[in-house]
Amino acid sequence: MLSENIRNLRKSKGLSQEELAVKLNVVRQTVSKWEQGLSVPDADMLISLSEVFETPVSTLLGESVAAQEAEDLKAISEKLEVINLQLAQRKESRRKALHWFFIILCAVIIITFIVLALTDNAYFKLDFSDPENAVVGTLFHAFAWTFFRAAPIALIGTIAGIILTRKKR
């Protein structure tokens, strides 16, 4: 078990027997003997091995590395699944919020257009010799003038937004 764990951990770290031997200050043949089960490292060497492999000594001594890696992969895949689900939910809620924003904006544009179209353009009836009326009338006229020119473009944009953010089946 120890010999298999040393071999599996060494290979998973991408180390050759020679590279591991250099890190542990032993000869390559010592690492080879450990992996073949012909000898075992002493307690100090086990601690050095665990540091090189970044794994607990208990893993070196008893737990199967392959089983631990499978459990780790399973845990990681479960976490990734949860994260993907959360991201999908967040994306869906943003899509819904954006969809409703476009619907409300479209309604506001249509209502404003109707209100401005049905009003008698009160700014024409104001006495522009009065400075307050002149400012209010000019501001209202500027708003109406700008709105009637920008509303069709904004309405097309909001309708496109509604279509693009609708739920796909």
C-alpha cells in the first residue's frame, strides 16, 4: 500500500524517481526500492515525503490515493454542479429583471407619447413675456420636441429588448 501510494503520488506530481530523490536528498535507487516494496522510509523520511507530495502522512501509510482522488473529484464535481446551478439561477433572474425593465420602459414610452399627443400643447398658450412661463414653456417644448424624435427609436429598442430577453422554450 505504501509503495503504491508513493508511486501514485510521485506520478500525480509529475516527478521522476530521480527528481523525487533529489528533493529528498537520497539516491534514485532508494525511491525505486520504496516503490517496489523492497524497503520502507523511516519516520523522518515519511514526513519529508508528505511535505514534498503536500499530503498527510496518513495518506502515505494507509489511504488509497486513487480512492482519495476519486472522492476529491466527486466532491469537486458536486461543488461545480452547485456553482453552475447558482450561476444559471442568477442569469435567469437577471434575464427576468431585464425583460420586465424593457416592458415597463416600453409602457412608459407609449403612455408618455399618448399624453403628449393628446395634450393641447399648453406651452403655446403661455405668456412668454413672463420669465417663469418662458422658462417652463421652453423646457416643455424642448422635452416634447426631443421626445417625439427619440421615442420611435427608443420604442424599437425596447421592443427588441423584450423579444431578446423573453424566455426561450
